[in-house]
Amino acid sequence: MIFTEARLEEAIISLLGEQGYTQVTGNQIDRSPEDVLIRADLESFLMSKYKGDGITNGEVDQIIRDLERRPSSDLYESNKKFMKMLSDGFNLTREDRSKKDLFIQLIDYEEMANNQFRIVNQLEIIGYEKRIPDGIIYINGLPLVVFEFKSAVRENATIHDAFTQLTVCYKRDIPDLFKYNAII
């Protein structure tokens, strides 16, 4: 039996499933092909985490709109800005100006069980070109890890090929994905 890229993908998904990640095939997600966030997951997380603070639908929409803004011409700077928001959190100016700003964290670092972890495979993304990453780890709807699998038994498919595919082709064709990316 040959260990193909498909088998490697299945093995990684299985390992992540054992760690509590929910596996979803890309065509099962309700989204526009241009969207890289899983908006419903992010909305759900923010509404749940900040329910006690009275967060509004409008405030959640504002957070998501801010996150979805197109990357600047410098993708590195866009990613750096997002990573700072992800790691340090940020203040949300409330719709009701009489309320104190709300400190937002996109991941619940204190209660990891409050986060939603997904491994999404074969998600079609349309940017400047259509690309289909082999796997993406989403936490609370944010695409933080991108996988490109290559079979170890095929001599013409190397780790370097996967690296080049991600850092040249995918980065060029679907830059919105790499605005949020922490690891490839």
C-alpha cells in the first residue's frame, strides 16, 4: 500500500481529531469562496465570551469587518498587526459611548475548552486565482495554520515544493489567507 498525499492528509486529520479538532471538508462550510474566515464560528465565540459584558451584534460585526479588511500592500505588516491583536488582545470602542471600552481576545487563553478548533481540508479559496490548501487549522473561525501535504514516497514532491507552493503561489494568489497565518 502506497502512502499517498491523501493518506497523509487523512493521518494528520485523524491525529488532530484525537486532540479534539472537528474535521470539516471545505465544501461543507457556508461561506463565499472569497472569504477565508469562518464568520459563524468567530461570531459565536465573541457572542459567547462577551455575553456577560453585553456585546452587541453590531460590535461583533465591527470586529469582524476590522479583521476582514484587505491586507495592506505589505502582507508582512498586515500579518504582524493581526498577530499582535491575536496575542495581546485589543480594546473595542463600544457603540454606546457611555460604556467603557471592552478588552477583546480572539482566543480564550484561560479556558481553552471555550475555543472552537477545526481542521478544514480542501477549502476552495478564490483570490487573484483559485487555490485549494490541503488543510487549514481554524481556531474560533481564524485560519491560523496552513498545511500543504506532500507524499514522502514521491521523489518529485518535496517539502521544499510544499514550502514554495505556500510561500510563492498561495501567498501571491490568496494573500487574505496569509494575513491571519501563524504557521505553515
